[in-house]
Amino acid sequence: MSVSAGGWASGRPPECVVGGAAFGTVFWQRSFVYSYSGSLTRQPEELRMSKNNNVDIQSPLCVLCGRTDDCPEKYGEKRTYVEYNLTVHYYCLLMSSGIWQRGEEDEGVDGFLITDIRKEVNRAAKLKCNICKKKGASIGCVDPKCKRSYHFPCGIQRECIFQFMEDFRSYCWEHKPVQKLPDKESRGTSQCTICLDLVEQLPMYTVLKSPCCKNAWFHRECLQYQALSAGIFFFRCTVCNNKDKFQKEMLRMGIHIPEKDASWELEENAYQDLLQCYQHCDIKRCLCKKGRDYNEPDSKWEIKRCQCCGSRGTHLACSSMKSWEQNWECVECRSIFAKSGNYSKQKKRSLATSEKTDGTTCLLEEPCPKCPRQSPGSQRNFLLQSPKIMCQNNLSPCSHLELPASNRVTMSLSPLMSNRNWSLRKKHLRKQRRDVSNILKELKLQVNAKATRLNINAENIWNSALKGFRQRNFSPTNTIEIKFTNCKNRSKTDTSAASKHHFFQLLMLHLQNSSLFEGSSAKNLSLDFQAVKENLYFEAGKMIAVSLVHGGPSPGFFSKTLFNCLVYGPENVKPALEDVADVDVAQTIKMIKYANSLSSLQSTIHNSYEFLAAAGCLRPITALCDKNMLVNDILIHHVIKRITSPLESFRQGLKTLGVLEKMQMHPDAFSSIFCHKPERLSAETICDLFTIHSSSDVNKVEGADFWMGYLQDVESGESVVTLEDILLFVTGSFSIPPIGFDPEPTIKFLHIRNVCLQIATVFLDSMLSAFSHFSPKDMLKVVIL
């Protein structure tokens, strides 16, 4: 890798912190090691660039600028190399115009050979700085007609621009790039969204404007401190979270973005507290003689945490619990349920009337019943019913979006759901998925026998898939063939459904974790201007539609709000606070929503003025009840209106092969695969998947009973294989796609004399275990009695 005209031609050198002494033989000091820890706050005046050029005998001089200043934010780390008898500012070395990186990364100083550095020092010694009028100016303006030379610190003082990208160009104060603003754009002052101080909305060196947000202005110092702290992976616009467009503009305007992880990610044990589980017994009278913090797993002294809040605990014996599987809620959570009428209170009972523990009689906290009863008219029981069940009971279904927050919280308490309701819900989901399978099979009739080959690199799944979907001969109605180009054992074209399913599985996983979506588990579309420009939202919708029809997996990570926007239209959807992925925006909404007085509400609005103005949500507030309309406006803007363009593009992509039209016709059925992950494999599911055949002299009922019994043994862990192994062996897939398998897996029972069921079971286990790494077969034949 070579460097020309002041920097690397293909990227930055690796970041490093080293130590050493001054270059030459005049000044020599012992080794120093410096490190930088980023900060988002503006530095005091004494830390800014020093104008005092007097030599400090306690600190070595930089061989290029001749200064002793040690300010990493301004000049980069001051690096001292004992072995080369050299001291240099990192930025002075990067920006010097007459030096190339001719060595390897571990040679010299980050690839700059020592002989080259000496030549550069000698060359600069002949050039006078146009600012301080002293010799040693190693940096020149890149403008062809400009002959100005200067030291790096002098250039900073005179407001020159240094670009830490590509060939590391430098511009003097006359030829430097400036940000152009529309003539119609209003002038005034606004808040710097980093330090929150006022900043003038003027195109000047010390002030920079966000390229992606209309009213976002920053101090240059604030941006530089944030870039050094966040690094290239986390440095982005603080208003809209845009990364690519924002970084490109900031690099152009001279902000150095180091190629490193964020400073908060590098702190040792920074997230250690998150790994701590609550281990303390909070019962009024703890029976454990070893103390409330004693925890012995798999015994009566194991601590069970509250299943609702997780911030309270109890020993199993202290709450008369027979096993760890029993549900338990703390007093605070139980009181909440009692006030809402969803918890049947029982009288406290003494150990004498219940169960005895260690022979001690005392009054204990009431143990929580495993399945609390509810009245037939209980509101929570009503909410847990599926839409189909509600229709059967002549009840009007209530959309999740129309429920108050308290009811939504109640719905999320799945451990409280009765076994009956959970069983009904699972059956309802299975029926919906069977309906989806039939619908997708109808859509698959459009697919013809003409094949389209996609060359896929599994290590770069998105770019290779995007290239394949955009190639001229690609058609969603053609049969797709997959060729993995980076995998030796898949170097040949594989037309099997297993290879195709593996490709779509990798693609759906990439989409789930891509910048096109935001949120934790239930995701909404994000706003990525670069993705909009490249039409990636359309391609993502198209890929999901093709995956469903061609036998790939479903996404399974959509939020209910996103799904409803696709099916019913965004104008008919009311988003909830849970749909806001941005932590700062969510905090602002919460402060407005839970304001308990008009003054606190107005204060919150005043503090969030810039955000509300940019969102177009400013409205006169005359009463406390106005906050509800304001919260609704913010939610609609942030969750729906802000992503209008990506959403429309995404919908157009989902229209491929008629998938979106079927979603709108059968919303309940498609919701089961878009908003829910595939259910865990069970013996019943695998058994229903297979079509059973048998020879004429074999009892089909006996064979089916053996097959079901074998699957139940596998499910309970009594076999060396798993249900996933069986599915993978037969189909090449770890999960069942929404459309099902074509052809359907079959199992055939043949009659062989003197073979008992035990031998058949051992044979089946051994076969699946031994051949699990081979290519999948379309049919599994089992030889049994």
C-alpha cells in the first residue's frame, strides 16, 4: 500500500499508541506512552491549542512542527519512538505532503520508513510557514495554483481544512471547502445537539451543519470530540441517526473519524452489572439459616425471582414452593394485579395449615398459585382470546393498537396465561399457518421451469443476493438455482430445495439485523437515506416475497404496527410508544406523556423545542390534557410519517408475485408468519409432516404408532438425535418453511422377518447420527417389523 500527496491512497493507517524520544540528537527524553479517552463535552480554554511556541525542556519536540504541545484532540497522539530516537504528532505525519508509506504496517512508523521521515524533515526545513514565518512547513495546499506551506498546528490556528480520508488532502484558508446553504434558508441561532449551547446558523469554520437534517447545527469542536469518542462505527447524526451521508460530509469538512470501536465499548467490565442476577430472599421471615443471600441450585434453598418484575426473590422453602417451575410473584406485583381485579386474593395461611418446612412454624408470605383463577368476565381473559374465539363468543375484537397501555402490559405477561388459553392460541396459530401454506402454494403456480442461477457468496450474502436479483435475466417467476461460490463443498450448482432454503435463511437473517429495520425483537422500518437513494427498501420487500413463494423462511420479526401499515395503510394505524426505537425520542415522549402538571409539561416542551419543531409537532398547550394529542402527533411522525418513502418502496417490493395482495386479503393468517417466529419442533409437528406408506404385509397402524413413539422419545431427549436432526436429514432444513416442502417427506415401513422394534429403534438412531452430515434426501425409508 502506497501513499501520495500527504496521506494513504487507500485508507488510513491502523491506530496505535506508542512511546519514544525526540528525533535527532539535540533533544532526548525517556519513553512516554499516551492514550486518549474520548469525551462529548467541550474542553476548557486551557486545553485548546497553545499559541506559546517556547521550547519546554520537560517535553520532546515534534520533528515536523517543532512544538511540544500534547493535545490529542488537536494534533493526534504525540508519539515517541525510543528505537528511532523520534517524536512526532500523529496528524503532522499523516498530513505531510512529501512522504509516502512505502513499508509494511510493522516497518518504521506505521509503514513510514525512518529514511523517508528524515528526508521529509530535511525537505520541510527549506520551506517557510506562511503563517508563523518559521522553517519546517511540511504541509502544502493541494490547489495547483496555491504555493502556501504551513505547519499542521499553524493550519489549525488559521482555520485550514485537513481531510482524513482517501489521499489526505490539505486546503489553505483561501481554497478550503465550505458548506453551501440555500438562499431561502432562515438565519438565526439554534442549539448544538451535542453540548446544548447556542450556535449561530452561519457557514463558518467553527460551525458545521448536518447534511441530513434541516435544523441540525454543531460546533466543530463538539463534533471532533464526539468522533474521537464514538469512532467510525458509532459516529452519526445525533438527530436522525444517519451514518453514511453524515460521515461523508464531516470527513470532507475536516473531522477526523478514527477507525476504532467506541470508547465506551473499550472500557473494561463496562457492562458487568448487566450480567448480575438478583439473588436475595425478600420474604418477611426468611427460613434459611445461612442468610437471605444464600442460593443453592436444585434444592429448597434455590432463589426464585419474581416472574413479573425480576427484582424480588424468595427461597423455594420460604414460600412453600415444591419445585422451581412454580410461578411466583412478589407482593408489589400481586398488589397491582389485585387492584386491577385480575388476581384472586387468598388469605395468608400459616405453615401449620399448609406445608411445614424444617419443622418450623411461622407466618409466611402467601405462595403464589401456579395458575390464578379468573372470573368468566375477566377483562384479561377477554384480551388473551384470539380474534376467532372472540367472534365465536359474539364479542367484538379489540385491536391491540386501541387498547390502553395497562391492558397491553397485561397481555405481555405470558407466564400468567392459563394452559388452556395458551393451547388454544397455539392451535389458532397452527391453523393460520396451514392457511398461509395453501395460499403460498397457489402463488407458486406462477413459477415456471425456466431456471435462473444466482451466484452467492455466503460471507457477503447481501451484496451477492442484490446483484443476483438485479441481473437482467432474473425473474421472480423463474425457478431459482443457487451456486455458493465461496464454499468448497458447494462449488457446484445445487438445485435442491435445501440449498435454496439455506440461501433464503441467510438472507432473512441479514435483513433482520440490517440498517433497514430498527427495534429489538419486533422491528419497524428505519430511515436510511442512502438505502432510499439506492432503492434498497424495494429490493428487501421483493426478496421477502420471493422467499415466501419459492420455499424460503418467513421474516418473523415484523412489529404489529409495521404489519398493519403494510396491510391496512399507514393512515389507519395508531402506533404505540413501544414502536419507538430511538432511546432519546422515547424518553422525550415519556416525559411529555407522564407530565403531572401544566408547568412541567410546558418545561419539557421548551427543552424539546428543536426536536418538536423539526418534527412539525409544535402546538399550543393550554391544558394538561393537550399532552395526549401531542404524544400522538410525535408517535405518528416518528414511526409512520418519517418513513413514508421507505414504507411505500417496501410495499411495492412486497407486491412481487402478488404476496402483498394476499396479505391484505388474509391479514390474520399472514400475521402468524410475519410477526411470529416458527414454533419449536415437536413430535406431533414432525409426525404430521410425513406421509406414511407401508408394504401390503405390514400393519400400517402398528408402524404409525412406532413412528410416533420414536418421535416422542426423541423429543423427550431419550435418543442421541434431535427432531432438528431428523428434519435436516430429510429436507436439508432446520425449520419448516411457511409454504411447506415439495415434495412432501414420506416414510415407508417394510416387512423384514426376525427384526424387533428395539433393533429398529437403534438402527434409526445410528443411521440419523452417522449420516447427519451427508446431503439431504427427498425420502427417508425406515426398515422395521
